[in-house]
Amino acid sequence: RVLSLELNKDRDVERIHGSGINTLDIEPIEGRYMLSGGSDGVIVLYDLENLSRKPSYTCKALFSVGRSHPDVHKFSVETVQWYPHDTGMFTSSSFDKTLKIWDTNTLQPADIFHFEGTVYSHHMSPVATKHCLIAVGTKSPKVQLCDLKSGSSSHILQGHRQEVLAVSWSPRHEYILATGSADGRVKLWDVRRASGCLSTLDQHNGEKSKASSEAANTAHNGRVNGLCYTSDGLHLLTIGTDDRMRLWNSSTGENTLVNYGKVCNESRKGLKFAISCGCNPEFAFVPYGSTIAVYTIFTGELITMLRGHYSTVNCCVFQPHFQELYSGSKDCNILAWIPTPREPAPDDISEESPAQQHLNPAYEDAWSSSDDEG
């Protein structure tokens, strides 16, 4: 299904944002409600369900925290995230140096955390049962952990040398956190440990720097501005301004050396890309200029480029229940990408091209349209 993703001509997402869209999140409970955050500070909540039951429909905005709202973010919203266990709460963080915890029903902030610098990214663990920590990446090299239970940001993880652009909790171990920084490093932390840092990922797998100290390890030769775990938590995908994407074994810290080719990345801040869930093989959806590049994670193959936005794509989010993709762009639009339903014609099998023969038969007939785009 993912191989046949295309722009859905029958589904629009109501256009509310008057400026670029930086971040999207779909709640994991039903997969029905989506949040978006814009560069003017506005947050919108959409219902993705087709309530009209008509073939063509618009996903309606249920409400928004607009410019006139007393608690609206003053500057660009960089990250929105649903509370993982309950749609009654969501979180947002912004260049206005705050992280806000919102009550979905009243649209009032239940809590506000203030930081000394710009907030680039925050994340809540999708699996945590024993802690309520929100990891926050800011202009400071220190990673902040905010405790929802106590309302304080007491924990600090020290080790990066420059601003922290991306943070992500492991979906497998609730105390393991990955962080990416402008210093070119990706660090894995166990937040229960006093020192915190478990390892600093090394793109050379220790070969070059056997003699030198661990401090020399870098994951990228540029700013690391995006990271995402695979849904099973066994691998971590990172992206840097060196135009490289790397796949790491998250338990050994080893660079798997999958080659994705040049992955253009000119973002000066965090880049929000997505990984599929429940597909075989798994795919990565990476904003790439005004398009979205779709890669197979374990072979590095560029499957297709999804074209439809008029300007830079800032974020995308995968809806695993229906294997759909939503993307947000500087052009103020949110686009829905869905698998095309296609009836196999009886003569399809006889005309199979050599390029199709190595594919899993489960999806070889969906391949043809992207042959000329790789």
C-alpha cells in the first residue's frame, strides 16, 4: 500500500494556517485526531474521519488556538504532540522558549514550562508507565527533562556541546532517550543513571578513532537535526545537514552503513520525518525540498518522490491504521497521501518487468508508477 501512495484528490484538510506548518501529530489511540503547529504560533486540531460518508470530503478543523487566544505561542510552534495515553491532553513547544501542556477540552494550558533559550523539539515516551518525563531540546547544550507529575524541570542531561535540535524516546525501553545536536553528535541516555549518557554514536564504528577518546565520535559531519526510532525500537534513523541519513542498531550503537545516497537537508532547525509502522519492509518519509522522499529503511532504496506541495515541506506524519501519510509545508497546506486502490488486470502477471521480479509478490503490482522516478 505504501508503494502506491499518492496525493488524495478526494480529501482536503481544511486550510486554517496563514503561515507555514512546522509540525503534525496524530493521536495514537484511535488515529483520528491530528494536531498541527504553525510558524505564527497557531495550533489547529483536525478530525480526520469522514463524517459525511461522501467519497470527497474535507477533514474539518474542530478548533484552534489562534492569534487572538490569550495563551497562544508568541513565536513559531516547532513541535506538537498528543499525550500518549489520552486525547484529553496535548503538548506544544515554541521558539518563544516555552513548552505548554494543554487541556484539550478547555483549550487552556494546564502547565507551562519556561526555558532560557529557543525550544527546538520535545517528546513524551509512547510507552512509559513509570515516569511522566518530557524531553526537551533547546538552544542550550543541556537536555532538559520536565516532569509532568511535579511540574518542574529538575533533570538535566549534560554532554552535548551545542544546541539540541532533536529528541526521541525509545518505543521499546521507557528510560532510553536519543538526542541529536548541532555538534554532530547523537547520544543515547538512560535517564535513571547519574551520568545519563550510555553512548555517543560513531559513524566510523570506532575504526578511525581507536586511539583517540570517545569525545571524537560524531554521527554526522554537520548538524544532526532529525531522529526517529523504528516502531520496534531496534533501530534509530538520524539525519544531518551533511546531506546524509544513517541507520543505527539502537542496542549496539553500530552504524549499519545503509546507503541512502544524498538526502538534501538545508533545514536550520529540527526536521520532522516519519517512519512507517506495520509495513514490510518499513519505509522512511523524509521532507526533501518541496517533495517527500520515500526510502526503504533497510536497503536504502529511494522508492519515489511525492510531489504536490508548492514550497518547502517541514514535516510528515504516518497514520498506521490506514497506512496514510500527512505532510505540512511552508505553503500553509496539509496534504493527505493515501494508497491508490488498484484492481489487478488479468494480463499484469505476463508483462512483469525485470525490475519487479525481486519484489515481494504482495506488492509488486503497485510498483509501476515509480519506475521512472528513482
